[in-house]
Amino acid sequence: MALDHVRDYFFFGSFTSNPTDLDSTTPLLFYTRIITHYCAPVFVLLTGTSAYLYGTKKNKRDLSKFLLTRGIWLIFLEIIVNNFIWFLIPLTHLLFYK
């Protein structure tokens, strides 16, 4: 996934051309873009597999409690910690608003 996000900053035509258009792309850029299409489905597959494997050793109540608390914890991290990091660190205006 990092490959897909970094490509936008180092590829000159990333904002003006489509890397999956065979008429305007290089083979290397095309194949790196195709590879990144598999990242999200594999991530979801592995997440479900880990929940299943964790659930084989626990009963449904413990599994539900674990998944719920993990989901709440991830939402907390996203809303509170990421927003604090992006918007409340002193001197961020020197980094992001120039």
C-alpha cells in the first residue's frame, strides 16, 4: 500500500495521467499499480482470518467483546490521536500551510 501512496509524490504525471491507461504509462508503473489493487482485499481477508483464528479458542461472547473493544479502540485512535497529531501540534502551520 505504501508503494501506491508514494507513487503520487515521485511520479511526474501522477496527477495528470492514469497509470492503468496502456497508451500513456510505462510497464513498471502499470504493474505496480495493478499489484496495489490486491492490498485491500488481502487486508480484509487477513483481518477476517485472524478474527476466526482468535475465535476458535474463545467462546462467542468473549470474541464479540474482544472485537467490539478493538473496534472502539481503533475508532478512538483515529478520532482522538490522529486528529491531535495532525491539527494540535504546535508549529504545524509552518509545515502544512506554506
